[in-house]
Amino acid sequence: MKRMNTCGWIRGYLAKSLSTYAFLKHVVSTLANEFECKGSIEVRKASYIIHLGDLQICLSKPVCREAHTKGGYCLDRMILIELENAGLVYEYSRSQYIRYCHGIFFRRQNGTVY
């Protein structure tokens, strides 16, 4: 099983320098790597259809734009929540990348996360 690490300052730089669609492509590619499946995006007039493995979600362009501007991992978190609602099952502690997406930045040896 692949476990991905991430770097917050690089992600912040990418979020600031890329267009919403380019950043969305990066996020979907990263999620596809994390879950070792195929990821793709269909562009519609007012929305994006995101495919990750056998799952599919639809996000409006304004919602994606807002999440993109809020922070480096906000769009990832939103997509992960929608994928969970569509049936994706995973542990929040599966990798550093997933922990960052959910705002978990520190784990004590006793298992407590912050």
C-alpha cells in the first residue's frame, strides 16, 4: 500500500500559483496516487465530474474555486468528504497527506491527534 507524504509550504505555493482547474487536476492526480487508482475530471459548463476509481462525484465550479482559494488542502478535504459520501472508506491516519487534508498535523505516541 502506498503512503504519501506532503509538504505544506509547497502545497500553499501551488494553490496560490495555479488556476482552479490546474490545481484541481493536481489534487485529483494526488488522490489517485494515494489510493492507487485511476483519477480523471470531466469539465462541464458549470461543474466538474471527478472520477476516482469506481467512484464519481460532481462539484460546481464556484465551490471548487472557493475551496481552492481558502487553503492548500481545502479542496482535497472537500473532495475526500464527497468521496466518503459516495462510498470511499479509508482511515484518516493512513498517510501524512490524508492527515494534512483533515487538519491532523501531530500524532502523539498514545494515538492522540492534533
